[in-house]
Amino acid sequence: IDNIPQEVIDLINFLHTPELIAEYQNKDNPDLAQVKTNKLKLIAQQRYAHETSGLAYNNHIIRTDRASVQTLDSYINKLNSGKITSIEWKCVNSWLVIDNTNADEIELLIITYIATAFAKEKQAENDINALTTIDDVNNYTISW
């Protein structure tokens, strides 16, 4: 996605720096349980960064931070109940008119995007908990 805000890109890049990864690998204390705990914290931070980084819909970048999702959900509920007929929603890169023709699709897209991020984190947790060596935990990666 070409229009992801720079601060989101910076956050994602920060979470993938060798320094932060080394901190979570805890090489000075080779305790498997602690290494797993640190890796799970790192995965949770990466999931949050991905979850809140925004998503593309018809060339619009919709913010997916929690406040934006909550506000948009409230407006879509009002739209679906007939209290309003459309929403002029400000995206990262443009304005988007949300009405009865696209509201459900957008809402499902956002819900699916966020749920998929949590599902990936849960799978990573299961994978990490099943690992039996520090090297395996340290070398575990996830693609968001």
C-alpha cells in the first residue's frame, strides 16, 4: 500500500529493528520460558502495529486504530438503522462516502482485517509454546 502514513511505517520498522528483536531474544539469560515470554510480547507489539496500520478499500486507506474503528462502527450502526443516509469519512489519503451500498462491505472488511491479525497472533503463540529450544524461539518469525 503506497499511502500508509509515515508514522505507521516508522512504527513497523521500529518493531523489526535488530536491537528490539535482540532485547526480546534475551541472549544473556538462556531461560526458555523467559525467551518465549519475550517473543510473545514482541509478536503482540507487531500485531498491534499491523492491526492499527490501516487498510485499503478502493484506493482509500481507512484508518484502523481503535478510536477510528469505534467511531466508524457507531456511524455505520446509525446508517443501518436509518438515522443517517451517508457518511463523509476522512481516510488517510482521501474522502470516502459510506452509504447503504458499501457500509456492510467496509464494516466486514475492517472486522476481518482485525480478526485475522488476532488469529495470526494466536497461531504464533501456539507455535511458540510448542517450541523446545531457545534457538527455535529466537528464529521464529511471522509475516503480517
